[in-house]
Amino acid sequence: MRPIIYWFRKDLRLEDQPALTGLARSGQPVVPVFIWAPHEEGEDGQWAPGAASRVALHQALGALGAALEGVGSRLILARTRPAAGSGAANFLQSMAKTLNAAAIHCTPRFDPAGRAQEENVELALRSLGIPLIRQGSPGLYPPWESRKADATPYRVFTPFYKNLQTKAPPALPLAAPALLAAPATWPASEPLKSLALLPAIGWDSGFAALGPNTPAGGRAALASFLGAPLRNYPAGRDVPSQAGTSRLSMHLAWGQISVQRLWHEARAFDPVAAEPFVRQLAWRDFGQHLLYHFEHTPTRPLDAKFAGFPWRWPESPEGHADPAAARDFKAWCHGQTGYPLVDAGMRELWATGWMHNRLRMVVGSFLVKHLRLHWLCGARWFWDTLMDADLANNTLGWQWIAGCGADAAPYFRIFNPVTQSRRFDASGAYIRRWVPELANLDTAHLHAPWEVPPLALASAGVMPGVTYPHPIVGLTQGRDGALAAYAQMRV
Ligand SMILES: Cc1cc2nc3c(=O)[nH]c(=O)nc-3n(C[C@H](O)[C@H](O)[C@H](O)COP(=O)(O)OP(=O)(O)OC[C@H]3O[C@@H](n4cnc5c(N)ncnc54)[C@H](O)[C@@H]3O)c2cc1C
């Protein structure tokens, strides 16, 4: 029998893979392959997986290789370089030719780079008369299946979600195949190490807090979530000091667990309690829907009127440097803004490769509104530091917070980081964990140290400007600056 190539991409697991289930049943030999081609991710590789995401990928590939060995197979690893005649399409064409493969199977991707890659592969295979067969979906449903009555894509979440709720349940979970038939001869593989996905200096040691990015890690995260956290999700999901959310985003990003499985298992556990969680999974589908239909949005606002918004840039796309903007951006990245909740969120991100959703909104709003820095500065920083970096979700999140995307928070609605802090970290536990230099302050004082009387600061060992920074921008000043810029844009 001619072998089939299974091209793994962001679906690095054996469960819930309709193509692999079918191939295992047919007994056809399968050659599983993963191609590391970062230069193909966006124009000039600008959305190549960032440093934290590469760590997650390394773990996922290690686990996938082991899982394949367990079912009598192997993972062939390849890397391509940014040269003409190189790339995933050329690699797969040449592999298909050498193996005399009958077809290549894959799970489709919905992002622009993934789709372009598939088109290139299809083109390259045409001369060999071999098909590229897509099965499965990285979302609950493919993005082209949801359309408004006038056949245009959705731009508002609520009607999108209502439409999703009318659909048949997503694909049922499938067990991993017990055995995959091996080809007569195996092609050569690069060792995982040679993809150089791990950092040379071990700054990623804190990433272990999320657990390993493996299917077993994903199942463990799901098992801990299906209980009190799911039942208490509507309230618990907003308290960053608690494990009130599933923390499955990293596992979803590289496909360690399928979103269809989450949908089914959460609903099987408790269909009523699952609803708010399923709604968040639908936000993920909404992000994919927007990115699919509006491919330009990773770098340009969906709402075109924001194209001329007077954002600040540390260095503008035209190469103009703004030292004050660069200083503010650096302070934000390093959790040194003088706003305890913002700093706590940014430090959690740096240390663990993950940040709570409430904090993503607070730090994002602070960056684009109080500091008026371009949302792309934040999106790129997140892209490099998040283990769960996902182009659709990151674009959706940043444009939502900047007020320039679909169904976005209106620009004039500005999160106050102190009010957010008092409301969502009322006990101060989150701030104390990530900003230990303020830990001895009374809870009443913790959220706004600049308002604290000198004696209270001294007795808590806090020296403003020495042990903890002064606020880099005043709350009123930042808010007024944002509103003035918005008024200017509307003229
Ligand atoms: C500025 C900004 C940037 C973001 N960047 C990313 C990113 O790069 N990757 C990413 O996966 N998420 C991103 N998010 C969305 C959200 O913050 C994370 O998905 C969530 O915090 C992950 O934690 P969890 O798995 O515990 O979520 P849970 O609350 O347990 O939710 C379950 C799953 O639903 C999906 N989900 C939840 N909230 C959202 C949302 N608001 N938008 C889209 N999907 C959602 C995620 O896949 C998540 O894993 C971003 C949000 C903002 C505001």
C-alpha cells in the first residue's frame, strides 16, 4: 500500500484526529511529519512563534514523538530555511515523491499564514497528482460556516454566538489510534534538539507553573477544572489570585487538547454550569472567524477610522524614535509602571508565560489608553512572552481593548487600574505575590501606594522611587490624554 503523509501543524496530539482514526482503521502506512518553518508565519516571519511559544512547542513535539512511538510509529521532524525552493511545500513535495505517497492529510489552519501554506502545498502536489486532504477543525466550527443573513461575516459577538448555538454539537471526541502502520522505510528525521526551540539561558524555569504542554498536561488541567472551578466560573474567572479558570489556553494553542473535547466534557459534567465556559470557547471561534474574514487585522485595525489615531511608538514603523515612549514601554514590559496591579500582571506574564484574562485587559488598557502606546507594541510583547500566543485571540484581545476592533469596548471606556485592583484583588493576594516589595502594606494601601502617608510607607519598608517606582503617568493625565487623542481622531 502507498503510504499517507500526516502533516502535523497546530494539532499536536493523537486523540480527536478524524484523519488518523480513519487511517488506523484502513491499515494504510502513515508517515507523521512536523515541519518547523518559522519564516512562513506571516510576512517575513513576523508572526513566527515567539520565545515562550517555542518552549510550549518543544514540549508538545517531545510528547507527540513519544505518543507515536507508543502506537508503532515515529515523528519525522524537518526544518526549512527562508530560501527559494525551500519551505514546507517543497519539503512535502519532495517527501511525497520519494515515498510515492498516495496523499497528504492535515488539520486545516484558519490564519492567513496557515492558509497560504496549504495553498502552496496543494500547488506543489498538483504536479504529482496527489491530494492534500483536510479534516477536523481547530475551532468548534470552521469560520466560513457562520454568516449573517446578508451573507457577510459577523462583527459582533452576541449574534455570532446565537448563531453558533443553533448548530449541531461539534465533532465528538475520538480515542487515539491504538496502532499506526509503519512505512517500509522511514525517512530521516532531525533530532528535536536541532530545532533549537528552547532558550539558551534557562529564563523559562517558571513556566512549569502551567504544567507541561502535553496531552496528559491538558487532561490534568481539564480534570482539575471540571469541579468547583467550572461551577464557580462566572465569579471565579475574574479573581486573578484564584485558579478560577481552566488554564487550558496553551494546550489549545498547540492542539494538545481539542476544543471539541472541552465542549463535550464540560457539558457532560454539568450542562448548565458549562454554559459560561462554552461561551468563552465561542469567543475563541469568534477570533478565528474575524481573522479568517479580515486577514489584515493582526497589524491594522478592523475599524478603519483608527488608522490615523495618534498612537505613540517607541520607534515608529518609519523608524522615528520617541525616547519617552520607549521608556514608558520598557517600564510596562518589566512591571515597573508604579501601578501595583499592572506591574503584578506583567511580572506574572514574564515569570510564568501566562497571564490571567482580567489582567490582560487591565495591562492592555493601561498601555493603549493611559500610555497611548500603539496596541501592536503590546500585541508583539504578548506574542513573544505568552505560552498560549494565538494570532486570532491576541489580535481580537488587543483590538478589543484598543477600541478599534469588532465589538470592541468603546475607546472612551477606560479601565481605572486602581478601581480594578480594589475590585478584583480585594484581598491584595495577587499583588503581594507578584510585587513582594509592597507585601507589608495594609490591604487598604496596597492598590495605590502613592496615596499612602510617609509613616505607613516607612513601616512597610516601601521607599517610593527606590524600592518601588513612582507612577509613570498620573491617572487623570493618562485618561485625559487618551480622551483628547480620541477627540482629535474624530475631527
Ligand atoms: C489583550 C489580550 C490578549 C490575549 N491574547 C491571547 C492569546 O494570545 N492566546 C489566547 O489563547 N488567548 C488570548 N487572550 C484571551 C484570554 O485572555 C485567554 O484565552 C485566557 O486568559 C486563557 O486562560 P484560560 O485558558 O484559563 O481561559 P478560560 O477562562 O478557562 O477559557 C477557556 C478558553 O476559552 C478561550 N477564551 C477565553 N477567553 C477568551 C477571550 N477573551 N478571547 C478569545 N478566547 C478566549 C481560550 O481558548 C481559553 O483557553 C487575550 C486576551 C486579551 C484581553
